[in-house]
Amino acid sequence: MLQAIKLLPKVGLMAVFFLSVTACSEKEQVETKSKDQQVEAKSQTEEKSSGYKAPRNSLGQPDLQGVWDFRTLTPLERPKALGNKATFTAEEQAAFKSKAIDVLDVDKARDEDAVTDADTDIEGAYNNFWFDYGTSMSEDRRTSLITDPANGRLPALTEEAVTRMKQNHLRAFPVRDILSIGLVDFRPAGPETLGLSERCLLSFNAGPPLTPSAYNNNLRIIQSPKHVVIFTEMIHDARVIPIDGSAHLPAEMTKWTGDSRGHWEGDTLVVETTNFTGKTPTFQMPIDLVDPSMNGVVGTGENFTLIERFTRTSDSIIIYEYTVTDLSTFTKPFTVAIPLKASDSQLFEYACHEGNHGAAGMLSGARHVEKEEAKAKSH
């Protein structure tokens, strides 16, 4: 059944979309490209040449162990209105952060919009208590998490990727979409037509790669002589990554989160992941208000190679960088950098399958609507 895409409910949409909208005036945005690049280059140079020496574990490797928080209000893509502006001023970043926190307050949005309050209260899911986007931005004041390309935006999609993306909206098997938000009159015939996160197979933020999102933006890193474990709170998924020089699995052996192999390059842990199953997408695209048909996931896992880099730059920060390469989906690779902040918090089990009332509710709701329609037709 053909499914159309519509604008998401106001509260849910703004909670996701705002992070690609600027809080600066046009006048404040007029800066030269060369000046911005110099500031960004200076920030990166100072970071790498600060003289910080990461603590070592018993094997002499940089100690990355602990719980790390990857929340950030820095948008994935640089807002188009900012043009070539690579960094905020301190004042601009403070304004952006303040407005982001304000807009992400879903309770406030409900209170201010009495006309659609009933819809947003039902469709907007959680109250603000349950959301945890964080309240900080990158210390280097970058205007995007994307560092390459230099314009801070995702590369163009290939024609094949655009065609496949629109086909995804039909929910033909295998369903690679992460979520079902935005589908009009979506009536899942069975659990197989639900999004992957709604089925607890993958999450919307744990990846790989990591993607800061609405909640559970935490992970634990554990090191042993031959392995590194990256354990994410969301979907409580553990990637056990060999660092002993062993080869990747045979190409025909694919996994939901791919096959990862790690090695050290100086003080940086480099992880290469291949062998993703074709049942997964390459990447979840940011929300697009201009063309809602461009919302959703792109690519298929079998064409996807991921390189992740973990570099401890202070006692409280690991710089997590990842590079996505899938030339059947994006016209060139792109790189993202996210600060992981040390946390003394506990990780709690995210018992997704055991507590998945949402999937049952979506299925029973669809059957109820069908019964009501059949009843109406019989009279």
C-alpha cells in the first residue's frame, strides 16, 4: 500500500528538526570563509597539540574505559543560512543553545498551542521529563558535527539512493526504516512492516555510528588485551571488537551492526566495520521540511563501510569521529566528530523487547481501525 509522507506532529518534529535551524540573524551570519576556516583550524590544532597525554592501561594503551555521554545540541548539518560559517562566536553559540533548549521543551510547546494540544498530547509521545538531548554544544563552537565536507553538510545523494529512499516509504520487505513517524494512515499488517527501532532490532542513536538523539545517549567502553567492547545503553547492545589483527568475517557473513575490527594508530583507536546486513540502511537522514518525501533512511548495509576513531583529548573528553563511505548512496564520503563526555552515571538496562508495548499498540490500533471501517460499511 502506497504510503505518503506528511509533516510530523509539531512537538515531535520540532524536537528533532530544530537542531538544523539557526538561531542567528542574517547580519550575525556574514563572516568570510577564510576567517572561519582559520578559527576552526586553530581550534583543531590547539586540541591536538595541547600536550595532553592520555592515561595508560596495564598494556600501555590509552585508557578509554568508563561511561561516556554523547549528548550535544550542535546540529549534524550546518544550517544553510550560515553558509560557510564554520564556527559560532561565543555569543552566537549561547543564543543558539538557549533557543534550542527552549524549542526542545515539549511541555512548553503543548502549553503554548491550545488549538492542537489534543493532537500533540497524543501523538507527541513523552513529556519533557523523559527527553534528554542535553544542554551543551561542542567546545570548539563548530556550527555542525560534520567536519568533512568543509561546508558542514551531507554530500548529495545518488539517483539510486533517492529512488530507493522513496520506495522505502512503501514498506516493502525488507523494511530498513528506523521509525514509522510521518507515514500517513500507516496500518502495519504485521510486526515485519514496523521500523527497525520499533521492533527493537536497531536503535535510533546507538548505531553504529553513534547519533546524538532524544534519550539514552550513553555508552560504556571496556578494554581487554585482545578486545574492546562498546556497550550502548540504547537497545543495550554490545559490540565486541577484536584488536588482535584478526581478519574480518567472510563477506557472506553479515550482521545487524556489522563486523568490527580495531587497531591503534598512536593514541587513537581506529575501528573499521564492514559486513552490515542488507536489511539495515546506510544512514538516517535529518528531517526535511521542504521536501517531506526525503525523510527517512538511505542506502543498504551491504554497500556500507564505517571507520570510527576514538581519541582521548582530556580526562573528561574523547573525540569520536566517524567516516561513512557508501558511493552507491552518497556521492562522496563524509566525516562527523562528536565529543564524548565522561560521566559518573550508571547505565541502566533498556529492556526494549520486554517492554515493547508500542509495537503491540500499533498493531492492535491498526486492527481496531479496520474493524471500525468494516462495521461502518456494513451499515
